[in-house]
Amino acid sequence: MSGKRKRGEYARSDAIPTVTPLTAVAAARLKTEAATTVLNTPEVSLQSIPAASPLMESGASEQEESDAAEYHVPLPCNIKLCNWGNEAQNILSDTDSELTINLNKHATISLLGCFDFTVRRGAININGANIGTISRDGQKHRVHRAFVPATHAIFKLRGLDSTNHIVIRSCKAPAPLGHLNPLFTRLWNAKPQHWTSRSFCVVTDSNSDLLSRPLQPEVAPEDWLRAIEECANSPSITVITGCPSSGKSTFARRLVNRSLTGLGKNAPSVPTVCYLDLDMRKQEYAPSGQISLAVLRDLNLGPSFTHPSIPSGSGNSAANEIIRAHAIPMNLANYAEHYQACVEDLFLAYRNLCSSNASLPLVIDTPGFLWASDLNILNKLLVRLKPHKMVHIGDTQAIETETAAKLHLLQTTASQYRCTVHEITARRPQLAAMRTDAELKSMQMQSYFHLKTSSIHPSHGQTLRWTSNPLSHLTPWEFCYEETAMRAQDMVGFALYSEAIEPESLLHAVNGSIMQIVQTTSSVIPDPYTSLPRTGKCRIPYFPESERTGMVEPLDARTTRLVCTVMIRGFDPERKVVQVLVPKTHEPLLYGLLAERTVFVGGCCDMPEWAFVEDGYATAGISSSGSPASGAVRREMVWAERKDVIQGMGYLNTVRRVRKFQT
């Protein structure tokens, strides 16, 4: 099979977030409020804060309209995160690495950071999971690991019995990449310099955070809890829809956790739950650029960058596993039919699993853009999936005419198959998040490529570990793309699901990008497999554009499966090889590849800007504030430039269209 060799460098620009300028009035107001640390500051009149405001009771921040501008500057407020009291009767033991607490019934405690916890007495609820002293598989005092970064809502531990004892222990932080990317800094528990801190801390309110981050509690409205109980009451197919950023993924996580743990004697747990993730832009258990079907056996107690991928074909009955996946481009304008065919194939894979387990539940998370702009595709999917329950997350108080028409269409389709429809309230963040969706997606992809090992422990579940070295330390895999005197051709060619690219520019367009390796027996594979068209100079094989659509025809979903996501490190035209980077956890998947079925699919993932500045950040160092300690990356990285400098150069990385004049 392909050999290994370390060679090559990267080329890409840096990315530093921009700052939107404020008006003079807004800037003055922010300056005044930054000088105070308490809520009842003398610069703010108490009459502007209603005494019985429901927003203040729920912990939300009020906003006051500026008289000279349309900016709304939030007033400083302290948000309550839990009701646990730091009192002697509630603390059973307290050491440098461990905390044992007593949690009364309905009492809640919020923890920030990463930690292992064990329920020694009673039962608790965390992120939808009901955990007692004895787990569903009969284990007593099982250890669970939770990751609670400041980038997401801080979920709570809630006591379910009259007396509940929980042991909380320190553990290593996941994805230790803070020295390679500022996005991974300021996520976990703050560690003061004058004493050794645990990996977690108790946060009763937002003001207790030493780093003054915008902490906000995880809130599950009453209609959410009712919908989760009804959907988990019996094994069924549940599809979740709604507009973007409405909380669909959060609801899906809570529903999966609730199904895996049950509800005492009233509702028993199920050993496995199938999860069909149809959002190629924001996957839960896999990198972006694909849709996947996963079998879940372990709880989800952390954001996606703490479990960026599941190695396929692990064969371990106690671990999560991705059954099947397909590469999907971010834009469905020219690949809507291919998207539906891939969904159909994944659903058939679920049906095959049901042949051996008829009571296997399925949770389907749909992307928000289908509801927003591609309702026809969503409606067709409902006709094919025929779910038993549909949960729509949106604004139930004020529904516009267009929204009502969309919802009526879905309800009409669902009623044809006796599907129960639940309309619940969208859960939107109260404060501006520390990381945008694009930044979180970038963090998950970087976390994926730094995966080092994956292990299963009977009492701890699945544990992932990461390498903290830059990707330049990885030994790349080499695939021969044209037969030479030394070796045979290892692949069929490159298929780009993107806008048309001239063959002469293929090497430059693909080099440094993220692609997917797939195995396929699709009819578009030529016979022999080495007879695809090739670029003129480097002789790189590629799938040509279709005369009918002007785009590359996608591979047949029924005969194609995604193996793993890789990064193109570089080409060696003299030896006719392409060098790719693969996470250590996924390298075993490459040994069984068949050359006549191996295709590299591109155009489904964003460019990895983070990969080209890892060495610069590692050399310069990143301070605790999240910025390079020396103020810039090393001067030797001539391919990287600060974003504020690039802004004056016009638009980059965009398709340019010019008029053609004929004489």
C-alpha cells in the first residue's frame, strides 16, 4: 500500500477577526460601563431598570436605546447560573483534585471546565441524561466525563432524589491546542497563578468567572421537556426541523441522552440510538462536508470539538460508531438531487440495522437552511422518511404569514403518515457567544486532524486524546496518481463538487485543501480506472464536467461510502504522488483501500486557514489573553499576513467574473 514520507510546507493567509466601529456616543457609554464592576453603578439611573422586569428575573441583560444612534448597548448584569449554595452541609469533601457535594432535590449546580463525575447516592440529570448510582448496563458508580467550555451554555447538574451525593474529579482538558490557535484559549477553568487550580470550578453566577467571559445558563423550556418525554416514550423515528440557530442540535443531544438513560422505572432506557445528521455544515460526530448515520451508545456531554469524529469500523460494542457517510458540498444549488439520494441511502442503512433490532430509535437532525430556503427538499425528505414524530423549533408566539404557510405544508405532509407534530419554542442565546458558528466549525476540524488515540474503558466509556504538535510533525501518506516504473497507480482521480475549475489550475485549487477519500463502484469510474483525463503538465487525473450540467457528476450514493477526511499537504510531480495528512486514529482505514475504487472528493469543506499558521503560533507563543505573545507570527512565514493588512487589498478567495468584449 501507500508508503509514508514527510515533506513539504504550507501556504495560506492568517485570519484575525475584525472589529465593527462604534459611534462616539456608544463608545463613550461602553467606556463608562467598563469602569464599573457592579450592577447598581452610579452612572446608570435605577429608573431605567424596571424592578419587576421578567428579563432581569430570568438573568437576561437589558438594553437601552441610544438617543444619538441606533446602537443598543447592554447594561452590565449578573446572570444566575444555579441555586446551589456553597455551604458546609453541601460540601462533603474538598481537595486539590476532587470535590464531593450534596445536592438536594431540584437543586442545581453549574460547573465550568472538564471533569469526571460519579453519582454515589441518589440520581441527577445532566444535559437531558438521568444518571443514578447504577448505570443502565448494571455498572455501579460508573464514571462519566463532561466538558463544559465557556463557548457554550453552562449546563447544570440537577438533583432528582431527596439526597444526592456526587463526586467530581479533575481530568485533562480535551483538544489542548491553545498554543496553536487562539480560538482554543480561555475556554476552560481559569487558573490563578498563586494557587494550583482544578480542571473545573463551581460557577453560581456569571460574575464569579475570573476571566469575565459571557457565561449563560443552559435553559430547557417546559415545552422542550414535554416534547422530549413524548418522543422518548417509545422507540420511534423523530425528525427535528426549524430555522437556523434555533437549538435543533441542542434538542437532539438532550433527546439522545434521555433515550440512552431512561427515566427510572417509568421509562426504561435503550442500549443504542441511531443519529442521522443531515447538516453538512455543522456535524455533531464527524467533520463538516458530509452527512452521516451514527450508532450512539455513549452519552453526549460536550461540544462537537471534544468528539470531532468517530473512527468507522471500530467493532467495539461499547463505543459510538459511524455506520455510513457521504461527502456533500456546502452549496446544494447543483447537487440537490445528490443530497436527497445520499439521505435515501443512509435511511436504507438504518432500515438494514432495524432488521436485527426492530425497536431501534432514530433521531434525524435537519439543517436550518432547508427550512429557510429549501423547503421543497425538506418536504420531499419527510415524504421518504415517514417519521413517527416531528419536532419543529421556532417562534410559537408570533408567526409570520410565510412561516405559517411553511409550517402548514409540513403539517399536511406529516398528517398523511400519522406523524405527531410538536411545535416548541426556539432557544436563542441571551448574550453574544464567545465563538461564532464558523469559528466552532474550524475548531472541530482542527481538533479532528489532531486526534491521536481512541480507547474504550469499561467504566469510563470512550476516551479521545490529541497531539499538541503542529500538523507539520505528521508523516504524510503518499498516493501515486499515475503509474510509474517504481509503483502502480493508487487512486482513480479527483472529483470536485464545486464551480468549474480549469484543468491547468487544478493543482493550485486542490493543494492545501481538505478532501474526502471515498470508495466507490459507481458507473462513472472508467475502465480501466487509469484512463481519466489528466492535466497537461503534472498529469493529475480528474473527473470532467458534465455537458448537461456544467458540473462534475456526483458519484452514485448507493455504491459509494466515505472513508475519512484528509488534508492535501502537497504534490510531487516528479514522482507522481500526492501527499495527504490523516489523523492517527483514522490511519488504519487506509490500509484496505482498493486503487480502482479510491476517489478523492473535493469542494465540500472550507479552506483550513488554521493549518497554515500553526507553526507560527507555536513559535511566537500565545498569551493567556488569546493573542500571540510576541505580537506576530514568525517573519519566516512569508505566506501568512495579518487580516487587517489584507483588508486593504480587496476581496480575496472569491470567484471573479468579468465581461467579455468581442471585436
